[in-house]
Amino acid sequence: MKLLLDTTYLLPSIKVQVQGLPPTVLKDLLNNAQIEIYFSEISLFELAAKGMKLICSGEPLNVSDLRIGIDSLQYNPRVKSLPWSMHPFLLDLALKLRKIHSDFIDCLILSTAVFYADCLATYDESLYDKITKNSDLCKEIANGNKNFQFWFFDLKNPPHPLEPKN
């Protein structure tokens, strides 16, 4: 399975704990040979922004932690970054998602996942709910990837297929 990780799953690489997420989640995924791990290039920006915000607020994190974490993602041969700007329809889908979701970076990450992966690991269940309530958007995503799925939280339960609720 080609799994694209939302930025939340990358936070442990910069020593930031996420409630409910095992700190070893990335290591555990890396040890699963059946999973190919990806992230959107825009997640590196989001990771740096989150890290800098935490550093400025006095959290026990430093720029070295941030650099080491980002480097560990960029230079690990089992983790691959994917461009958000290369696919001809990715921005079109991101725009349609942006009409129902206020975080444009999330829209870019999801669009990247749709066009390059089988599944998105995310904590953003509200985005999934918004999409499943919009049958046109479900069809649009299915046009990009008919078997696309969402995998939530600690990844212990199986992924959810994208099925319209109306």
C-alpha cells in the first residue's frame, strides 16, 4: 500500500508528541515492508512552521531537533516526498476541497495523496466527513483514484473507503 502521511504523523520526527499517537508510529510503519511511505513536500514547510512556533513559545525543542527531524525524513530511503505542484489536476482538486475546508495546506496534502498514493493517514476526520457529505466531491476524488482510502488516528483500525453518505 502506498501511504501518504499527513504532517501530524511527521511531528514525532522533530520530537513533538501527538496525543493518542504512539511516538514510534513512523518507525513501526517503516518496519512494515508492505507499506510504502510518502509525504507531501508541503508537509516539510508545515513541519518547520509548527516547529518554529513551538520553539518561539518556549517548548523544549530547538532548531537542531527540527533540522535533524527534517533531514531524517528527506534522507530516509523508505520515506519519499511527493510534489504537490507537478500533477496537472492536483491544484484543481485542491481548489474544490478548499471550498469545503478552510486549511489549504490540508487540501494540498489530500490532493497529493489522491493522485500519488492509495491512502492518507490523518487525524482530520472532519475533512473526511465533509467530503463524504458531498457526492460530487467523492466522484471527483474517485476520478483521480477510485480506491482511495483514509486511515485515522493511531492506525490500529483498518482504513476507511471514501463512500458518499447521501
